[in-house]
Amino acid sequence: MEDERFIPFYEAYKDDFCDSMEDVRKYLKNNNEEYRKVYQKLHNILDNNFYIQLLLDEQILKNGLSKGECKALSQVINLYYKLQDFEEKEIYFKGGMDAYFYFKKLGILR
């Protein structure tokens, strides 16, 4: 069976581009231990901070956040950027694989 990462992007997502990002996230959750740890740490913080959840849901907080909640929000932002970095690297790799398949289809590679 062929590795799902090596299916050309155009073939896999010609009908719905947005599915590509969710598939990258799913692949990383299932195959990258470090990604999974960062993801879990982020969601643990969110699960334990109701007011941060409200803020991220674009709710107005009348009393703002406490000092501890501000620190937790900072961690959420940093963890989110780490997850995004993993995802962007995976997409970059996927783009390289697409170039390979494109060149192979053109007959440039055997």
C-alpha cells in the first residue's frame, strides 16, 4: 500500500483544498510524537482555563484575565506557533513530493 503522504496534492485535494490541512494535522497526530505532545499540552491548558476559551471564542471578558491566565494564554500562543511550524514543514515536504510526481508524469524522472 502506498504511503498517503506520497499521493500528489492535486490528486488528493482537487475537490476540497481545506481538507488538506486537516489531513496534515491528522497525519502528524498519528505519526509524530513531538507534535502529539505539543498538541496535548495546548489542549490541557485550554481545558483548564475557561476564560481563555471564552477569549478565543471572541467573547468579551468584563474583568479581563488574571496574571496566571495571561501566562497560560502566552503558553497557548507559543504552543500554537509550534504546531503551525510542524504543519508548515509537513506541507513543504508534501510540496517536494508533488514536484517529484509532476516531473515523473512529465517523463523527466523515471
